[in-house]
Amino acid sequence: MHNFISRTWSSLPTICFGLVAVLGLSYICLIAVVMNYAALTVSFSQSVKNDEAVVAKLESQYLASVNQITNTNPALAGYEQPVAQVFVPAKSVTALR
Amino acid sequence: MRAQFRIRIRIILAGIVLASLLIVARLYFVQIVHGDDYSQKADQQFASGSSGLFDRGSIYFTRKDGTLISAAALADGFLVAINPQTLGNPEDAFSVINSIASSSLSLSHDAFITAAGKKSQVYIEVAHHLTSDEGKSLSALQIKGIQVLKERWRYYPGGTLASQSIGIVSYGSGDTLTGQTGIEDVYNEALSRSGDSLYKNFFAELFSNVGNLLVSARDAREGDVVTTIEPEVQTRLENDIAKVNQKYSSRESGGIIMDPYTGEIIALTNYPAYDGNDLKNADPSLLGNPLVEQIHEFGSIMKPLTMTSGLDSGVITPETTYNDTGCFVVNKAKICNWDHKARGVIPMQQIIVQSLNVGASYVATQLGQEKFHDYFTKLFGQKTGVDLPSESGGMTGNLSKSEQVYYDNMSFGQGIAVTPMQMIRALGAIANGGFMVQPHLVSAIRLDSGITKQLEWSQKVQVFSATSTRETITMMDALDDGPLYDGKAKIETMSVAAKTGTAQLTNGQGGYYDDKFFHSFIGFFPSYNPRFIILLYTQDPKGVKYASETLDATFLDLVHFLINYYAVPPDRGVARLDPSPQATSTNSR
């Protein structure tokens, strides 16, 4: 019993140093993980913003096309008004027809 | 034991020396070999960080198939700044910038030279909104004293499309860009971004604010705004309204297309408008939205509301007749039909079909002042609650007067002024069976957390019975199928309810002009189960007197466009369709 207490007492600094080392290592790992995560998140966020800007440019072309078509006179473009409109029953979108 | 210890010490020392040499070598390359590059990068980071990259949520149009199209987004590019302290030859610098990005230069030659002479300053922005290629070209030249920095700004892909409703962002009275008008203003809380970068705060929050990290209040608040505006319908409406305004040299013109059952605004416009991407050249007086801020006396499109009030209260029925004398005097004022002609004894429907002021006054008299007050207060006594800023209320003071002449005038739309949004909401109550809905432009907010928050707009107030609205619709239907547009308005396969309105404009001295008018038009289809209600108006058109001359063709163009675009099925004029594809009916337009 005496030996056990003596050994424990003498190895206590070692245990403490080990614990501090483990905690320190964990701390550094945590910082590394967090910083990497943050950097990746920012990078991803920037990438999304850049893509959205590109899409917005494309959408402006789409809206300009819509405007151009709306302003086009079909008759001047060579189209003629249909002589008749034919109404047909709408087809069911389900398999049960 | 001792020798072993010495070897270990030497190994450790060697390691330290090696590490030191590596660090020294690295420092040599960083400071000596690549010193200038890093210095420039550091300068750029400092300048960029001080202004911060602008961030803001998007606003979307919604196509008929549910596809989202950007109405307001972010564009990215570059800005150019000079450091007068290190800039070499200002003339050369100007010519280089001007040759690469002349359209982006925000300073004239003289202003640039003056700015370059301010040696006490180290940072002056001289050009904005450079494209990626322009920015890279200029950056590659590595001119001392010129910095090319990343920049992001608000961009409206549609330009003028729904610009007054989408709104703008500007600095206003603060030092941050915030929404100032339109949806940008009303939904600023959802659209604005707090700006604290993840890189800067994530680690600190891990220890100081774990709760916020796990359940971010910001993610539950910030997002993108989804509107109900359909871009192709909006384009059509804007083009049609612009044509009317230009053709008749009107002071302004406008229109709204709404789903009468839900209050969803499909399109809305006022001409003239502005381009949100070119605010430098925008007329400041156009930045608001006249559809909710300005009030008008709408004229005869008020008659269907007077008629429905009379029918709903039971004081008249569709079969009720009255003797139309063409003119009559009330409280010493003379009220006449638009053509001053008498019609004799006629039924109620003719009041709508022939737009008779004497008849509308008859209904108002039968209704009585108290009931008239109650109905019109329900219709116009409050703002619509539409999600646009600076909404005005109606001018309804005459509802408190005791002289009958005021009520007679209001019965045909004079002496009562309301906003276009109030008007379409009130007339929507006829279209949808008697309910006042809440008009709105935004259907949902797509939160950054990934959740889409649907906005609640289902509040409805019943004003009329379904029976009374149906009886009024029959009268409006008869107008469209009859004299409207010289009899050419009728669509064989689609019932359309319509009414024109022509009001004299006030002269600002308590009277009315004899030769200045406000033209309006209301219509919805299919009449008895409408998909769309359309309100059009044009103020002070030149060379024409009646709305039937200015807005009929525009209304019908929109009706035909909407029928085709949304494939609205016919509600009449087609024999019951056989399931066989061959058994069809035909109809010419």
C-alpha cells in the first residue's frame, strides 16, 4: 500500500505533463480543424457568390430576349395570325387515362 | 549513459539549427526575393478589408412554371484605386486606365489629375465595375500606385423591369448600403447581411457563443426573397403601358395584374420608370411607386362597386328600372351622363353597359348615405397592406358629408381618390365573389438555413355576397360582349368582364379641367371564375377624351396574351369536348 502511494505520488508530475501534452495537442488540432473549416466555408461561399453573379448575367440575357420577343411584331417577322384555334381535351398527367 | 545523453543533446541542437536555417531561408525568399509581391498583396488586403465586399440576398421573379429568375442579385468585378503618394506619372496612369476600362472610369481626366495631386491621401477610388477581364489586364501591368481590387455591387438583371417595385439600395443617411425603396426596403432585414465573416468570427464564437454557432439567429432571419411577379407577363405589361403612354403623350400610365382570389400580384408597372443599374441618370421623382403612393379619381370603373353595393344591400335588383333623364340637379349641382342624353326607363344593367352617371346616382340615392358610407369605408377606408413602402390611404372625406351631391359624384368615381392598389383590391372583391384580399408581391423567403418560409397572406374580408357580385359580373360581361371596342372585344371562347372609366382631372383650385382626363380600365376573365384581374390607367392623354379610345386595345392585347401564355381553357363557345383528339371545336379570333 505504501509502495503504491509512493509510486503514484512520484509519477503524478508525469501524468500531469502527459495530460497537458494531450490537451495542448487537442487544442492545436481543434484550431487547425476550425480554421480549415472556416477557410473552406468562406471559399465555398465566395464560389457560390461568383457563380450566382455569372447566372445573373445569363438571366439578364434571358430577360433581354423576352423583351426583344415581346417587342417584335409577328407580322413584320413573317408570321401570320392562325385562321382557327382548335381546342383539344387536356391529357391526364397520371397513368390512369 | 552520459555518452547517450550527449548524443541526444547534439541531435536536438542539430534539429534546432536546421529549423533556424530553414526559417532564415524562408524569410530571405519572403522578404527579399518576393518582397514586392507580398507588399502589394498586403496593401490590397488592407484596402479591400477596409471597405469590405458588399453582400446581400437576392430577389427573384417567379416564372409560371415556378422557375426563379433573378430580379436583384450581386455582380462582381473590380475597382481601381490610386495611391497619390506612390503614383508615378498621373497622365500615363490615366491613359492606361482609360484605354482598358473607359466606361468604368468615374472621374474625368481633370478630376483624375486633381485626385492624383492629393499627396496627403493614400487611397482614392477612380473606377468601378470593371469586368473580370479588364481587372486582370490592368492588374497584370503592375503599375506602381494603382491598385486593382475585388468589388461586388447590386445588379438588376432586368434593368427597368419592375424597377419601381423591386426598389434600390443606397447609403441613405448611414454608411452601409440598405434598401431604400420597394421590396429592397420592405424586406431589408431578410436581404441585408451582417457582414461579419466566418473566417473572423467562427473560432471566437466557438468559445464565446456556442449557442449562436449551433442555432444561428442570422440564418433564421437572412435569406432570398421570392416574388410573385412573372417576368414575361411583367415585360408584356410594361411594353403595352409604355406604348399607350407614348402614343397619347400621357403624363403617366400604369397597370396591375393580380390573381383576384389570392391577391398575388403577377405584374405591375408605372411609366415612366428608371433603370436600377443606372441610378446616376434616374429621375429622383420616379424612385417611389405611384401604384401605392399616388391617389386618383378613377371615374366610372367605380360604378360596378356602387352597383354591387346596391344589389348586396337589397335596395335594387338587376330587374329594377329607373327613368334616365340625361341630367338632373342635386344640391344646386347638375349631374349629367357623359353624352348628356336621356335614355328613358331602363334596367340596371344599362348603367354599366352605357356607363350612365345618372343611373349610378340613382343607385347611390336608393342605397342611402349611411349604407353608402359603410360599403365604401370597407372598400377604401384602409390601406391595402401590400408589401411596398410608403403606401398612401385613400381620400375619402366626402363619405362624411351630408349633401347628397357628394355621394352621387362618388357613385361614378369623382370626389373620391384612391390608389391603384386600393382600386384593384376593391374591384377584385367583385371578381372573387365578395372578398377583399391582401395584395402582395412576395410569396416566400428562402432562408439561409435552407428553410423556405411561406408568407401568410390569406386574410380576407367579406364585403359583398356572392349573388350580388355575380349579378354585377353579368352586367360587366354584357359590356365586353357588346359595345366595348366597337363590338370587337368579344372573345367567343372566353367570357370577359370589363368596365372603362374616364374622370376629369382636378385643377387644384377645387374644380375640374374640361379638357384633361384620367382614363382607367378594369377587367377580369374568365368572368365567373377569374384567373386574372387587370387594372390599367393613363393620366392626361392628349387628343382623346374617353378611356374606351385609349385602353381597350391594350386590355384586349393583355387578355389574349394571358390566355395563350397560361393556356387558360375556354369557358364558353366550345361544344363539350369528346375525349377523342379528333372531336374538337374550332374558333376563329
